[in-house]
Amino acid sequence: MEKSKGFKELIVWQKAHQLVLAVYQLTRTFPKEELFGLVSQMRRSSISVAANITEGYRKRTKPDKIKFMNIAQGSLDETHYYLILSQDLAYADTMVLQNQPEEVAKLLNAYTHAIEASK
């Protein structure tokens, strides 16, 4: 595994960041009464994905790196659920956007496996 120069070079981080931007764009249209509820939760969980990938990138030990990738995965699953809930509440059509967490999850799993396999 070739060492990248920074977290922004990680494809998994790039895709997670794109998810954050998409969530912010989507939640701009939600009802005002959800501003401190679903909107806040969805934004925070999506940010947590990219933020934990970023934080884990700099950790020196495998267990530390993997811990942060695991936290990112949990936040990703949380974000995915909020997209499903938003669809079910008819706040927005999130069916297409629901593919993004699945893509990030695959990349996150691959990145975690690469960390585990590294020296």
C-alpha cells in the first residue's frame, strides 16, 4: 500500500466528503421544524464519517487507525438510516443518494483491510 501525502488523497475520504456535501444540499429543503432534529442529526453523522477517516489517517498504530475507521462505519450506517427515514417521511427523494453510503462503506472496508494487511 503506497503511502499518501494527506487524507485528502484518500478516495474513501473524497467520497465521504461528497456525501457530506450532498446531505447538506438535501437537508436545505427539509421542514423548519426538523432543523434541530433530523437535519442536525443527519449532518452531524455524515460529517462524522469524513472526520473520523481524517482523524484515523494520522494515527500511528493499526488498532488506533482501525478504531477510527470503525467509528466512521457506525456514523455511515447512521447516515444511511437517516436517508431512509427522510424518504419514509416524504421529506425528500433519497433513493439515489442512498447509494453513496453503500459506496463509501465498500471503500471504507477496503481501506480498513489495507490497514490490517500493512506492515
